[in-house]
Amino acid sequence: MSEEDRELERLKAKRMLEMQKNISQRQKTEEVKTETKKPEISSRDLVVKQLGYRGVEVLQNAEAQFPDESKVVIEKLAELIRGGEVSEIIDGGKLLTLFRSLEIRVRMQNTISVEQDGKLVSWSDKLKGDEKTESEKSSESTSEHATESSAESSMPSPENTSGAAEQF
């Protein structure tokens, strides 16, 4: 019986080692799973990563002007991105078109720039500058006209010269 007891003890020890290995492997796989679990990215962050040129600007304007509607659009866009249905970069024009197709009229600040003397100048500044030059031109022409008229009044007219000669 002692030999059977030794055999039984050996089998128990072997079984215990196997169980310990299984437990340690499970713990390792659980640790790996927790490490590889990515923190859940918010829907907005996911959409922002997908936005291109001026997309963030349009999104910020939409959120400021229509906060509730924008949340719904962001959630649906994130759902489509996660599902792989939207994989392209969404620029500001496309996002604005999306909002407008949903009848969400996001207002954007518009500026028109024109090149003047090698610099980009806003259209309104250019028009203001043109008005100044026109007003300067008109003030110069009125001052020239005033100078001419004062010079004419100081010069005697031919009729007055003959009268002036008769007086002397």
C-alpha cells in the first residue's frame, strides 16, 4: 500500500502542477486582454479624427449653434465610422453639406481675400482702401479746383484790365 500511496501522491502533485499552470495561463491571458482593451474613444473624438480641412471648424460652429442636433449627427457618424461604412476623410464642405441636407443651417463666417501689392487683403479692406483713394482724389481735385478759382479771381480779367488802364 505504501507504493500505491506514493503513486497516488505523485499523481496528485502532477495534477496540482497542471492546475497551477492553467491558473497562471488564465491570469496571463486576462492581463493581456485588459492591457489590449483600448479605452473607449468618444464618438466626438472618433469623428474629429476622421475630419479633414476645416472640418473641425464646421463641427465647432454646428455644436455652438445646434448642440442637440449636432450630438445626434456625431453619434450617427461615429456609428458609421465604426461600422466601416465611412472610411474617407470628411472635409468641412462635406460636413457642412451633410448638416444642410439634414436641414440644419450652420452659419459660417465668410471672408473673401484679394491679392494687393503681393499681400492677401480682405475684400472689405480693399473696398475701404479704394474709397479712401477715391475720396483723396476727389479732395485733391476740389483743392486743385479751389486753387485754380482763387488764382483766377486774383488775376484781373481782360475786361477789368481795360477798365483799370482807363482809371489810371
